Amino acid sequence: MNLYSLSFIYLFLPLSVFVYYLTPARAKNAILVLISLCFYALAEPRYLPLMVGSVLLDYAACRGMEWLDGIAGVEDGDPGGARRRFLGLTAPSARTALMLLVLVKNAGLVVLLSHFTQNRELWRPLGVLIFAVTSLGYALDVYRYETPCEHNLIDFSLFCVLFTKLPAGPLVRWNEMKAQMGSRRPSLSLISEGAILYIQGLSKKVLLGNQMTAIYDQLAALPRSQLSVVSAWLMTAALALAVYFNLSSLCDMARGLGKMFSIELPRNFYYPYQSRSVTEFVGRFNSTVSSFFSAYLPEKWRSSQRSGAETVFSVAVVTLFWGVWFGFRVNYIIWALYFVLFQLLELLGVGSFLKKLPALFSRIYTFAVVLLSFVIFAGNNVDQSMRYFTTMLGIGGPKLYTDRAMYIASSNYVLLIIAFVLCTSLCDMGLRWLRKKVPVFSEILGMIVNVALLVISTAFLLV
């Protein structure tokens, strides 16, 4: 089961919402944890003990750090003072050891499991990256005294394993979520907003993300003799659109479902393909990942007074984490380094030049740079990516087009045009104008469109 399966849409979700709203306010967090565990048990039953064990270990480690803080200072007159003074002297080292345990456990969980599954072409277990990194961030906040240790295991578990964000995020810190743990106010308006956002995310996934992936798969499966300039460009464009629509749709669904359970989650994608610079693109594409890792840089690297070297290091570290978020492969590391290079060029003066250009030209430049980056993303290895890249540029005498490539292009050009339009803010601007001019009509139209999207998405899922 997943967030866009028929069993989830028409069985699990209605039942979960019904049970959640029947539950007394004091038990809502507990029931939402139970719902999340049930979802994970149905989606990834083999890895449920791993997730539960990981969360419990991190909770215990953070409580241990808090306990060690409490015995760090002991006066001579205290009963059992000698023993406690000894514990107080060793407490800082023990506290650091607990933090290292959490760090090694979560980093090892992410890296080893990702490496194992990718090398064997297996599906990476659902949510491992989300719950491991989320929990690690919380432990770092506790270790650095940026947040008090949470005593309520239910609230901590909900923060780590909330099912809506397990598939693809967004990635949130404890400081962004803790206020919602005890003061949520469910309402019909939130349920309505959440349902609309979920339906829009669902249709984006089913009608665009899956279709772009299918086009990419067809082109990537072409034999080497059929690779042409047109097919290489079309494949790269289809992949760029597939990655955007698949990920942003899951995040939209996560936000919509969150609202239905009276939890606000941040937006993770904000029309990244219409950015005016590569730096802006990184800030709009999977934005909660870059902001999350930025928060854990050394304070000097985050300061406005940082040196040139510190700026380079901060950009490089955050962008590397942002890139390998998709997996620990050489291609993803190179993909991240590609963006590091262009961000540094913009810091050296290209960025100032882009600001002086008309918006259309700076957006064309940025989109071209980003689109070429997906050649790196597309390859299973560096050699394959280089072959795609040289083909796109016509190096080595490839064919301009083949009959198969033209057939795929002619069969899907309308869908590709719609996808390009929908990854910009044009439709959003049109809807805002309509709401301003004719609010009643826009509400009726929106209702009809959302019902139609749900019906059409359901029809596609039934096929």
C-alpha cells in the first residue's frame, strides 16, 4: 500500500480519519501514531521492527543525554557525593558517546541500506531516510541544547513516523513541529483544504508523474543503435519532469493528509523550473532538505560574516547532502557537485549578471543548466551519462532522430506541453485572478475540477 493506491484512498484513509476524529483530544497523538504504524505495517511489514527499534533507541539516547546533564554538577555535601562526582566528571564524555551512537546508527542505517538496495536493484525501504534523518536532527538539537529533551514518547514517535511524510518528506525539525503536538484544533475547513490538496497531489502523481516516467522508461530502454539527438533530449526532459512531478506530488499529498489530521507541513517544491538562478533552483527544489542540513552547519558557516572559504564549504556541504538525498551513487554525487560548481560561479559574479537580465533570459539559462544536469541523473554509471551528454550535443556523429524516437515524441507531445505548463506558476496565477474577479464561480469550478481529477485518477489506477 502507498499514498496513491486505491486501497489507501477508499479504505485506509476514510477509516483513519473517522477513527481519528472520534478519538478524544488527549489521545489523538497516540491514535495517529497507531495509524502510522498500521500504514507502515501494510506498506513495509519486514522493516517495521527496524523503524520502531530505531526510534526507541534514539529516544532512549536523548533521555540519557538529559540524565547525564543532571549529574554533571555535584556539590561536596551531597549524599553519595564521591560516586556522583565521578559520574559528573565522566558525564560530558558519556553524553558525547551517546550522540555518536545515534549519529553512527542513523548514518549507517541510511548509507548501508541505500547502498545495499541500489547495488542489488532492490526497492529502498519506505521512509528509512525520513525517520532516520529526522530523528538524528532531533538528537543533534538536544545535544547542542537547542531544544529540551522530549519526555513524551508518543509525541516523539509521531514526529518521527508520521505516515504522511514517510514516502518523500517534507523534512521537518522538532522545533517546527513541537508546537503542533498539543495545540492542534481540527476543523472542517482544514479537512476540506487537506482533501483538495491531496486530490491535486494524487492527480499530479497519477496523471503526470507516472506518465512522464513511462515516457522516460521507453526512451531509456532504446538500444544503443536507436539513441539519437532527439531521443537523448526527450529522455532528459521526461526525466526532469518525472522527478519533479513524482516528488512534488508525494509532498503535496503529505501536506494535504497532514491538514486532514490538523498538522501543518511545509511546502517542499515551489516551481523550481522557473527559477532565475541555479542557487534559487536549489532553494526551491526539495527545499526542506537543503534548509534542514543548513541548520546543522557550524555557526561560523551560517553567519553573514563568514569568509570566502567558509562560504564555499557551506555551499558544498549542503548541496552534497541535497544531491545524495536521492541515493548514494557516484552519479548523484557528481550531480550535486555540478550544482555546487554553478552556485559558486554565481557567487563569483554570474549571479549579479543574471539579476540584471530580463526574467525570461535568466530563466532560460537556469532551465538549460538544470536540464543538462539530469543527463548525470539519468545514467546508471558515469560512462552512460557521458554517452547521453555527447549524443545530446551531437558529438560522435549520432543520428539526429530515429523513427522510434519520433513516434514516442508525436504520441506524447500534448502531454509533454501540458506538463511543462503545469510545472510553472501560470495556472496558479490564473486561478488567483479568477478567485479575485469571480469568487463564487471559481469555487464552483474548483469543486467540479477536483471531483473530475479524483474520478480520472481513480480510472487510471484501475487500469
